[in-house]
Amino acid sequence: MSLVDWERCMLAKRWAKDGWYDIVDQVQFLLFVKGSTLETRIWITTRRP
């Protein structure tokens, strides 16, 4: 796991702790971590409240 992947996972865990999205979204995010940085940024931007 690269440092960037680790940082994304930490970000996902922090957001989950803040209640920004439910468990289904957490799983989708962690599956998405393997995608490109641009795709992940777009996904985060569109999924944030």
C-alpha cells in the first residue's frame, strides 16, 4: 500500500468518524482507493455533503 493510499484510508476513517457518510459509502470509498487520484478527487467532491 502506497503512502497516498494510506492517507486516503485515514481520510476515509476520519470522515466516517465525523458521520459524513454511512458504512456503504465507506466501503465504496475504500474500494475506490485503488482508482486514480483524479477519479478519487471527483468522487470525494461529489459525495461530500
